[in-house]
Amino acid sequence: MPNFTDLTGLASVASATAASLLLLPGIVRLTKPRLALLLGAIFVLMLIPFSGMPLAAYVRGVTGDLSITTQVLLWCALLRPWCGCVTVKAKHRLALLILIALAALALYPMALGVGAYDPYRLGYGNPQFVAVLLLVALAAWFWKSSLIALCIAFATLAWAVGWYESNNLWDYLLDPFLSIYALAAIIICGVKTLLKLQRDRSC
């Protein structure tokens, strides 16, 4: 019988697989019932055992558990066609991506030995680190950026109850795939902005 961590880990991989379908060209032309049926079918397919293990388990063996932040973003993407309440303003989405990118650039190089300080140690219950996260969440909430506040709140709550096998808060906030996505999205956004400025100047 899989434990709670395994169930949520498998569900996160199945969610990521289903959400990736939304990137396919022409997928938005499907009616909402058909889109729901397709996404639901892929989600269930990833959880069906093949050779003793679900397909999601094989993927999870390579990727590891996705962070809570990643799962929040995945479910926002999955629910967006049906729930307008999960639509995020572009500036708030960009702000979250910038926070993720900055945190990743500060965490991963130093955790791998670049510099004498290892910020990963802060994730083992450092009260100042938790306090800073709380302040960032409160500031985001007052700024009406509920996505940032919810990502931090859910990640901190999951860490507090020991949702994952890891007891480091960073693993609930970030994962390598989320970091790469954030950096790539920021670069693409920057390039598009520069191209737009160049077109405006040439007009």
C-alpha cells in the first residue's frame, strides 16, 4: 500500500503530464467537455499499473517529487479553462517567476559549492528564513498577488506537516524543473519585450 507521500508524488507527475497537453497546438479548440475528458483520461492512464508500477512511478523515479509551488502552478493551468478565478494577471505571474528564478540562482549554485555559504541549510527550520517567507507572502497578499501568497503558504504548510520525505523547506518551494521553467519564461518574455520595443521604434 503506497504511503501518502507516494500518492501525492504520483498524482503530481500525472498532473504534469496532463497539463503538458495544454501546450499542444489546437488543443484550445476542443470543447470544454472533450478537453476535460482528454485531460482526465491522461491523468488516470498515468496512474494505471504497468508491469507492477504506474507509469507515473517510472517518471517519478527520474524526476523525483515536484515542489508544492510546481503543483499549484500545474493545477492553475489545468483548471484555467473552466475556472476564471485561477486566471493570473501577467504582472503577478512574472513577479512569481522572478522570485523563483532569483531563489534558484541563489540556492543551486551555492548548494553545489559555489561560495562558502550554503543557503540550503536555511530550509531546516531556520526561524529567520520562515519569517522572511511569511513577510513575502503577506506583502504579496496585500499587493493582490494571491498566487505568490498561496504558493508560499501551501509549501510552508506542507513542510510543517511533513508532507514529503524531505524535511527541508526548499524542496517544498523549488525544484530544478520549476527553476528551469522560470528562467526560460523570463528570457522569452525579455526577448519579446525587446522585439516589441524595436518594432515600436521603427514605426
